Amino acid sequence: MKLSKAAEKLKGSPMFQFLAKAQELERQGRKIYHFEIGDPDFDTPEHVNRAGIEAIEKGETHYVNSLGIRELREAICEETEKTLGFKPDLDQVVIAPAISFIYFVTRCVADPGDEVIVPDPGFSSYYSAFDFIGVKWVSVPLREENEFRMNSKDIEERITPKTKLIIINSPQNPTGAVMTREELEEVGRIAEKHGIYLLTDETYGKMTYEYPHYSPATLDKCRKQTIILNSFSKTYAMTGWRLGWAVAPKELVIKLGLMIQTIISAVPPFIQKAGIAALRGDQSFITKSLKEYQSRRDVMVRILNEMPGVKCFSPKGAFYVFPNITGTGMTSEEFTNFALEKAGVVLLPGTTFGQYGEGYVRLVYANSLANIEEGLTKLKQALLQK
């Protein structure tokens, strides 16, 4: 039986495919060092877990408003005001797994054949969603000499009458780049000038090291063209809870709510109660985890720069490094296979994240300092013996 053309284009998530390969090697008795998947090794804060458990015990396990329960949406309005300086209206906020908004938003603003401008290298699920929908993704190269920050001139040069959406991601996956306030505001002005929706993926907004996160949403307060995508997953070590939110123009939120009704009905209320506890409860977890991530980043960058043929700049946010491996004489895929076979180190080829990722690999420092030092030292030794 033949599947649809859209189904034939589905690629899924390469991260999980590499994880499966690594786990198979572990079952065979190999010692494996995991730097491939962006999943914090910290447990979800206890007060967040307790809020979810108590909600289940109280019977909060039934259908709720597809846009999200009112109390969580109010907490997000408060959180937006606290972190970004403006308070959206309640009917600008919608709750769903953060990754789903990539598909939902694109589906609501673009038709097959339309164009979406996207960073390259960028989050691989962007491309998979675009291919499934049938929109054309137009790559904006992120350049190492600019610390992989997206350039507004490169964006504007790629705008055509078919452009319906611009996606930016700061702090960024896979490079850890953090755009400056001036750069972000310029992208916001470009979107307004051309009447194009702007999706700002701020999943790692609370994970910056050298300077704070800014958002282009401050220009129009998400009332005209800007859409914020945010998540509990990384900040609060809640990847398994599948909880996120969007702040968007009201007319778009209505359609997003209808899509949620159609595809997932609603996020379970006990999960949403955990989200309320995360936003309104003790925030010390963020400070502690960020301090630990920074220590891990510094060690990882140091050891990578000690490897022959490898160059790595220190990223300003998230928990990824994106070293240049061209000096080894290997392609991204060859280097990835070498690291796994010779050192038991699992990382991802830069080409997983787009055509401009060739010559790079991505490592995640959501692992212990001991594992980072041990695994990367083994990789360094393997390269020295190569």
C-alpha cells in the first residue's frame, strides 16, 4: 500500500535515532558517553513534581480548555511581564507541547508552496515540519566568524512575495549563539516592514551566561506579527512533561486552539498544574543548574580546543557547543562515526541541522563534569593516535 507524499517526506528526529544506536552499543557492553541529546541530567524540581502528583490525587485528570487552564495562562502573562517587560492579554496565550507549535504555527500562516525563512544550522524539527506541510524552507547561513548569530541583512535579502514566516532562535540550538538586543530588534523591524509573521523560539531564554536574553516581541507585544514559543523542558528539567506555550496575536491564538482541539484535545491539567508551580515557585533551581552548565561548558570547550584539528568558540547560551572539525580532515558524519567507534562518544554531525552544518558537530553538556572530562579525553587521545 502506498503512503501519502507528505508521509514519505517525514524524517523524524535524528537525535533519537542516534540515541537508539548508542543504546544498542551499551547493551553490547560498551562504555558510552552521551553528548547527543538535549535532555538535562537534573531531576525536575521536587515542588514541581509534587504539584503534578497532588493534581492527579485530586482527580484533575479530565478534559480542560484546549487553550490551557486559566491559572497557567495567567502565570505566563505574569512571567512574560517579569522577563520581557510587557504583559500580554490572556487570549494571547495558548498551551501545548512546545515542539508542536512549530507545526501548528507554520500550518496556520503558510500554505504549501509558501516560504519560511529559517536559521541554518538550526533545530532539525523545523525542517521536518516544513517538508511535511509542503512549504519551502529558505536557509539563512549562521557563520562561525559571527559566533553563529543570525544576520538581519541575510534575512531581508531572502524575503520574497512568498515569504510568510521568519523563524529565529536565541539562545540557539545547535550552536549556543545568543543574538544581541540590537540584532533581535532589527529582525522585528524587518518582519513588521514586510508584513511577515515572526516566530521567536525562546526555549533557552533563561539559559544565558555572559549577557541577558532579549526578545523582538517587545516591539509589538505579540499583537501584530510576533509569536513567542517557549518551553518548560530545558529550564526546569521537564523534558518528559511535554509542556510549553505560545504568546501570539489573538486571531492566530484562536486558530492554534482549534488545531490543538483537533490533534491533541488539550494538555492534561495535572501537567499544567506542575507548570504553574514551576513559574510561581522557588526559582533557585535555575540559578544552580545554570552555574553547573557554565562549568561544564568551560571544561568541554577547553578539551575540544586541545584536540588536533578541532576549534570551538565558547557559546553564550543554551547547553550546546558546535565545534569546527574541518582540521581533522573528516566530514561531519565521518567524525561522528570516528568518535563513537574509537572513544564511545556519541555526538551529532552538523549536517543534522542543515546544509551549513557541514564541517561541524554538536555536543550537549547536559552531562556530568566527570563524564565530559573522561569521554572527551578519550576522544582527544583517539585523535592524537589517528
